[in-house]
Amino acid sequence: MSHFRFEGREISIRPGQTIAAALAEAGELALRDTRSGAPRGVWCGMGVCQDCLVTIDGEENMRACMVKSAPGLTVTRQAFPGQTAARSIGAKPITAGDLQELTPEILVIGGGAGGLSAALSARFAGADVLLIDERSVAGGQYYKQTAEGAGPPLDRQQREGAALVADVMASGVQIMAPADLWGAYAADLFFVTHNHQTYRIKPRQVILATGAYERPWPVPGWTLPGVMTTGAMQTLWRSSRTLPAKRILVAGNGPLNLQVANELAAGGANIVAVSEAAAGPGLRTLGSGLALALSGPALALEGAKLVLALKGRGIALHWATRLVAVEQGLTGLRATLRNQLGQDIFVEADAIALGYGFSPANEIARALGAEHRHDHDKGHLVCVRTAEMETTVPNVFAVGDGCGLGGAPAARSEGLIAGITAAGRLGRSVNVTALAAANADLKRHRRFQKALWRLFDAPEPGLSLCSADTLVCRCEEVTKAALDAALADGSPSIAEVKRRTRMGMGRCQGRNCGPLLVAHLAETQGRPMDEHAYFAPRGPLKPVAIGDIVSAGKPR
Amino acid sequence: MSLPSDIDVVVIGGGIVGLSTARALSTDGRGVLVIDEGRNAGTNANAGSLHVQMQSRFLRMYPDQIGNLEYSLPLYPRAVGAWQQLARDLKADFELKISGGLMVAEDAAQFAFLKEKAERERALGLDVHMLERNELMAIAPYLGDAIYGAELCVTEGKLNPLLANSALRRAVLAQGVVIATETIVSALEQRDAGYLVSTSRGQVRCKTLVLAAGAGTGALSAHLSVVIPTVAEPLHMNVTEATSPLILHLVQHADRMITLKQLGAGQVVIGGGWPARFEGPQAFPTVEPDSLIGNLSLAQHVVPRLSRLRLIRTWAGVNTTCDGQCVLGALPGHANAFVAVPGDAGYTLGPLVGDMAAAIIAGRDPGFDVRPFSASRFA
Ligand SMILES: Cc1cc2nc3c(=O)[nH]c(=O)nc-3n(C[C@H](O)[C@H](O)[C@H](O)COP(=O)(O)OP(=O)(O)OC[C@H]3O[C@@H](n4cnc5c(N)ncnc54)[C@H](O)[C@@H]3O)c2cc1C
Ligand code: FES
């Protein structure tokens, strides 16, 4: 078995493990210290939150959840702030014109369910397609694939994804991954950094398929190492076959939590409890249960199976409860679950998965000026699109969860529609039958999703579960009390709150705290929740090393 | 919020100059209302560099204005002094540091240009020194191999504008000044020895009117038929994530557009006047990728260790340009109306210009011959 070093310790690695996975398996959940000296570990597990930063072979600020383990690496826990590596010669100054230019007919951003199917259908129609993804293994969140060497596909979901990825590879779609798309300045002007080099991309059509990330859940203790999103825990398991701890609590809202609890249990975890914020299958939701069954019998059945499977494993499922606090105890994390009557249940676990819904990753669409509207039921922005998935910016299409949550099957259908249409715009023949079928499927998937939401409907707590010292901005460590103080004089705009508190100025670039703040300002000041309510999206859309941005040449 | 119907002074513009003017006027015992649109303040977007030596960007771009610049030069060390005084008065830590400022040269020709510039500056009373590469590396080992030498200006420095603006805003509010933000001025009229200000939140009468609206000043003075050719210049800025102390000084370049510095909290702020543009119906200042790449490329060339540091934000801010000099004093032909727009490096000048404006309004000596700063020069 091979190893890397972490803080003087030998960490064993299994094939397919990320740095974060190998460290978690070795019991190392605290990966760095913040400015205030608080320990942090993996939160989002998908490259968004920037909380799992470590130093790898002297290079600071590497996301442990995104970097593959390799024998011989030296990984160190990062104190705040990090230390930049010494070097005496910078690259010769360049201009944007010196960057290599790529001119695919169709650029697809995001390699999840929506992006893969968009790329594939456009390619089938004969278009020249470039697909970009931040992760090295395509598949996105729903189809997240087992990393190479970690084992065979786990289930139907992964096999379906593997087949789709294989089809895309075989089709001749060009794939650039892992690659950070950090600049979106016009429908035909993008910048991407791949393998320490930056490219200017001038596509003729663009399909955005950027997916979603999980919402923050600001309660006391939510930033402790070991508390992570359900998606992060699922990635550890599904991609790296790693359980971050033995005793696991899963708390949240929505079916993903039930699925992940079962997966982890099947993988050998001791699921101490599952907490679901929705009221549970009672009379009130019977109607939506029925609608669910009618719109997608197979999936509805699978949902019921998830609940039964938990029962079968003897796992306690607490409906209508929410996680309201986490504390570091002597023997583990102590979580408090509270029901509607205010009664508390205390649970001890070594790791906690929190899955309280998603925010669409719409930064690129918004940076391009595509119109968005607030969807009251979904609680987030949705992208305004035509039936062909085109945004209000001509030649820019958007599909999947990034446009407003819709689920993977819908994303796949939307991808098909966008791919076929975009290729048609380039003069390629349009497969009318496939288009009609995709539209029919999409209708069904949307009906299903709608019913699903009604079933899992639960009140949004906003910041009401925070105590004075709960962090409302993880990155800049802004407490609820500091936010309250900033809001106490005048009715500051979101930009002014940002300047007063530094909320949104951190490494996640406001992805975690932005939506929270928008909702809070709407609640406390009556501000509208439209697209202008959010932090203005500006490049870089992901943090990128300066040397990489200005590198036009060969890889380092 | 609703506006008071009557007040001693209305200051239009809540940037560094407007707030500083309001603070001084309220210390003098006047009732002050500050009205601000809440968009496009240079004060909110600037880099927090305290400039003293003549910026090479300015010398290159506007050679015809060098005379103006030299006339104003003695203001800059004083302006830094005003910032230090403000920090003491407010008992606020806004990471103000008189770290010294370096203007680097990459070859003998640039070094000679700086040497000549330093001689003129020294004659005007600035504390500047020329450093050969070996002397330079002793105090600034973070500079790259490409750097040949530098001019050091001892009194330059930096501060964190977000902290400074917040501290000033709180102090001004505590003194009883009313600040109306997100308020748009629609008309200005002279009425019975005073002024009527019409806004999106209603009308207010005042005895004294101060126009301190940065780039928006010209549009306001036009209501009173006074020409002030302020131009809004959108500029590009970058900031990295925090790192350990690396760059001690304010760093500029003799021949290229760059300012570089590290904030107390560890982030490196990179700017230097690269252009941005106005976009859309709201004329929102928007980043140009060419500026981002050019500016960063130069930054890692000057300080190679920046290469591995990640950029986390860029933004575009609106700078005010006019003719390099302050526009400061009575508004020609309008009793009890005044204007206060800082000259180049306006954030540095902000608190000083505010104090001077308040002195002029109170009939005190502003401590500098401000006649050349009169708006009558544009008539
Ligand atoms: C990107 C950038 C970096 C800079 N870096 C530095 C630096 O490092 N050091 C330095 O010394 N200087 C710097 N500057 C320049 C400096 O920021 C400005 O010169 C300075 O802020 C001017 O202050 P001000 O109060 O006159 O104007 P501003 O700060 O621009 O404030 C004017 C205010 O007036 C308001 N306003 C305008 N019109 C109206 C109206 N009609 N009605 C109501 N309100 C109105 C605006 O909303 C704004 O709040 C920089 C500028 C930019 C853009
Ligand atoms: S949580 Fe990342 S910037 Fe606020």
C-alpha cells in the first residue's frame, strides 16, 4: 500500500482516493485553521466552499477534495494565512492577445447529466463540441463516477452515468478537464485555465450546464470539521469508497439524504439517525404522493423503497425535525435535532451530513447578463429560457440545475433539447423525433419534480437558528451578531453590507453566504429578491492562481 | 427614510470627500445632511494607496498637466498627515501604514527618468531617494530579477479603505450628521439666499450647498449653470486571497501601469489604472478581461511570488478625472454654494480636501492657496 505524508504522519492511500478522502479515512478531518484559529475541514466536497485547503508539496491553497492522492506527496495543514512559494523570476508580461485561442462550434460548460447529454446530442448532429469540467472525472453530481481503481460501479445510477460518459468519449466530443472556467465576458468570449495554462475560447454557441451546490445551514457549530454536506459525504463514498467516520448522522430536507444514508449504511457506516425537515408521509401530502406515483411510478417506488430500506436497517428516521446545533463533545460531535413542538433529540456522531437543498450555480449565466427571476416556491433564481433552452442572451443556452433545480432526468432531457437546437443553429440537421421525445420526457420529469417538492415541503429557517456567534459567512468568519450590527444603521444595500462586513468577499466568492444574505435583506428590509439582489457576479468565477491566468505557454 | 425639510448644509456626495467635509462642518456646529446615490463611488472601489510622489501614469498620460501636478504636490504629504490625524481622532485601526512607496525601474533609462523626477520632487519638499538594485533588494527582497532599481518615497503608504470608510461613516453618524443613501438628486435651485434640493425621497431646503459628488459633480453643477468637466473613468482592480506578509511597500512602476500592495489582513491588492468600461442601460462599471490579464501579468513580473497566489475578486470602480487638480472653493456666481472634488489620487487627498472645504465655508484659511482650484477656470 502506498502513502503520503501529512503533518509527519504516514497516510495510506487506496486507489481513487482524493487527498480529502485518504485523510478522512485516517481520521484527519481538520485540514486547516482559519484567521481566527478555528479548525476547518471538508464542507461542500465539490470545489465550491474552499474550506478544505491544504498545502501540497509547498503549494498552498489546494482543495483537498479535488486533488488526487499520490504516493510521496507532502501535505500540510494550513495555518492562516498560507505561505507563497519563493521564486525569483516571473513570466514575461503578456497581453490577452498572447493566449491561445480555441474556437469550438459549441462550448458546453459542465459535465453532469445536462452537459453530457447536450454535448452528445450536439455531436451526434455533427457539431464540433468542446466540453469543460472542473473535475477530472465527468459525470457531475448525479452521475458521479467511481474514481479509477476504486472499484466497479455501485449501482444503476453509476452504470447509467458510466454509459453516458463512455458514449460522450466515443462520440468525439473534446473534453478539457479538470479545467476552471473563470471568465465569461460575452457569448463568444470565455477564459479557462487548464493544466496551468489559460485559453481564450470563442465559441459560436454555448450551453451552460453548471449544476448546483448545496445550501449552507447556519446553526451553531455548522463549521466544525466533520460537519459536511450530504453531497460531500456522498462523493467520498461514491467516488473514493471512503467513509469519513464510523458513526454518521444525516440531516436535511429531500430524498437525497435518504438515499445517501442507505448508501453509506450499505457501505458499512453506522447511521445513528436520519433527520428530515418535512412532515413525512401523512394525509397532507397524500395528494402529492399520488401525483408522484402517476408521473414517475418507478422513481416513486424507489422513494418508498428508500424509507423502507432505512427501516429495514433499523435506522431511526425522524420526520419534521431539523438540526439546530452541533457541539464538539469529548467523544464526538453532539447534534441537537428539534421537532415542530420544540422538543429536542440529542444524537452523537463522528461526522454529520447536512443536505438542506441546493442553490443553482448560475454565476456564468448571470455574468453574461442572462435574465433571471426569483422563484418563490424554489426559493432561488431561475434562468429565463425559451422552450429550446436558450437564455435571453442569444446563442447562450442553459440546462439543468444551474437554471433552477429540476433534477438529473430533467437535466438530461434539457441537455438533449439544447444540444440538438444549438447544432441546428449551425446548419446541422435537426432530429425532430428525438427532440419531440425529449420534450415529452421533460414534461413528465418536471411533473415528478413538482410533486416531489410538495412532498418534501418544509419551512425555511433563514438565519433564525443562528446564535449571536454563529457564522453567517464561513469564509470571512462573519457572525450573526456582526451582521446585525452592520444592519443596525440605515438599511444598507447588499453591496454596502458586503463592504461593512466582508460577507461575500471570501474564497467561495459569496456562493455560500450570498443567497442567505439576499433572503435576510428581503425579510428584514423588504428588498426585492430579483437578480439584482445578489452580489454582482464578476471574474474570476473561481479562484485561480495568478501565474496560471497569465500563462500562455506550455505547462509548467 | 424621509429627509429633513430644512437643514443648514446639504452635502451631495457621500464619498471620502463628502463625509470628511460633513464631519468637519458638523464639528463646527452645523446641521448636515449628506445625500448619496449609492452607486459608483470611487471611495468604495479604490485601492487604498496613499500616493505622494508623482504617479508615472499621470505624467505619461497627461504631460500637459505636469505643471498642475507640481503645484499640488505639497498637498500630498499633508494629505497623508490628515489621514494619520483622522486615525487618531477616530481611534480607529484601519490598517494605515506609512510603509514607504517604491516606484521600480527595469532598466537604466527608466531609472534615469525616475532620477530626474525625484530631483524635481525633492525641490518641492518630498522625502524621496534613489535606490540601486542591491540597496533595493535589502529592503524589498520580494521584487523580481527584472527590477533594476527604484525611487523610494518615504511618506507613502496604504490603508484598508473598507475599514476607513466604515470608521468615518460611524463617526459622522455619531456626530449627528444625517446620511441619506440610495437617494437621487433630480434638481437644484437657488431659493431665498439658500437652495432647494429635489430628490427621489422628497425636497430639502438648505442655507449652504456643497457639491462633493466626485465624477457626478459636473452634472450637478450644470443644474446651476456652472461648468465643471468631471469625467467618470472606470478603472480595474484585483485582489488575491490572503497570504503571509510578503509585500511591505506600496509598489509602482516607472513605465507601466501598476500599483501593488498587501493589506494588513494579508490580501494583495493589484491595480494601477487599467481601464474598465461602462455596460448596459445602468452604465454599470464592468471589468475588461484584457485589463485583468495585463495587470496581473505585470504584477507577477514585478513580484514573482504572486504567481502561485490565487486571484479571488476583480471589480471596476469609477474614478473622477478633471485636469489633475482639485476643484475646490466657492461655486462661481452662487452665494453659499461650494464644490469639493479632489485632484489626482483623490482618496489620498480626501480627508484633507474635506477639511479645507469646511475651512473655506467657515471663512477660515484653508492653509493653502486654493485660488488656482476655483471652478472659474472652466468658465
Ligand atoms: C479603482 C480605483 C482605484 C483607486 N485607487 C486609489 C488609490 O489607491 N489611492 C487614491 O488616493 N485614490 C485612488 N482612487 C481615486 C479615488 O478613489 C477617488 O479620487 C476618490 O474616491 C474621490 O472621492 P470623492 O469623495 O470625491 O468621490 P467619490 O468617492 O466618487 O464619491 C462621490 C459620491 O457622490 C455620489 N454622487 C455622484 N453624483 C451624485 C448625485 N447626482 N446625487 C447624489 N449623489 C451623487 C456617488 O454615489 C458617490 O458616493 C481610485 C479610484 C478607483 C476608481
Ligand atoms: S461564505 Fe464564502 S464569502 Fe461568505
